[in-house]
Amino acid sequence: MKTLTREPQQYVVDAHGKRVAVMLDIASCEQLLEAADEAGCVRAYDAAKPVVEAELKTGEFTTLQEYKTARARARR
């Protein structure tokens, strides 16, 4: 996992001086997007893991070879 660097922030303010947005350089934006994507992948894995483990215990799964065979038959 990459570490995000802390850079001085530049804000966009409204007529009252209230911060309404932040300006980022491209590299910082890309780092944030990558970190958010990685966090989403971790959450998806964590959510799927118990379901998959339960399916494996009950034998409710298809092996890769079974899947390939079924796909080959479907194409004929």
C-alpha cells in the first residue's frame, strides 16, 4: 500500500471565506484515487470471503475445469 504524502492544501473559498473545495495536483489526486480503489477492493474481499468459505464447506462450487467444460459445451 502506498503512503499518501501530506502537502500544503489550497482551498477554494466562497464569498464568505468558507472553504468549499480543495485543489490538488495531479499526482496527489491519482494517489487518492488509487488508495480509494484499493480500499474498495479490500472491502469487497472482506465481504466475499465468508460467503466463499461457506460455499467451499458445503461443496457449492464449480472447479475451473468444470466451468471450462460447461462453456465448451454451450458453444457447440
